[in-house]
Amino acid sequence: MVKHIVMWKIKDFAEGKTKEENIKYIKESLENLVNLIPEIKLLEVGVSLEPGFDAVLYSEFNSLPDLQIYQNHPEHKKIAEYIGKVREERVCGDYII
């Protein structure tokens, strides 16, 4: 199993939305990918309770090829492009258990 974790610090205002609006949009868009990409075994997006990063993605895949399918899926690329416009920082980690 492959676990994929991403954390973002979101700009205070970007793409015509406040930080809170962008976090909500990101959360809803990423969570909707579960309905579009069958390789996703688990996906959750949380809003951080601590200062620093604002949103965290946790997801699970059966294999590295499944993670790559997710990462290259057009719907994932669409939200990833949007996140790139509204984030200040990004940290990502993948690991196999």
C-alpha cells in the first residue's frame, strides 16, 4: 500500500477568493476525486488546527502505479493547477507500508 500526504499553506487572497474560500474549494474538489478515480482507496482533506500549513491531504493507493494514475488523471491535474495558483508552500511525502 502507498500512502500519499500533502500539506499546503494557502495565500490570504488568490484567484478572487479568501483563504477560507480556497480551502473549502480545494477540500471539496479533492474529495470529489474519489468519485472519479477508482484507484483512490482512501482520501481525506483536513483543515489544520495548528499554525503553519492550512490544509492537509491524506490518501491511500494499492500500488505506486495506482498513485501515478491518480496524479496524471485530468481531474487531479485540474485541481492541482488551481492549488498551484493559491498556495504559498507545499510539502509532499509518499511512503510504502
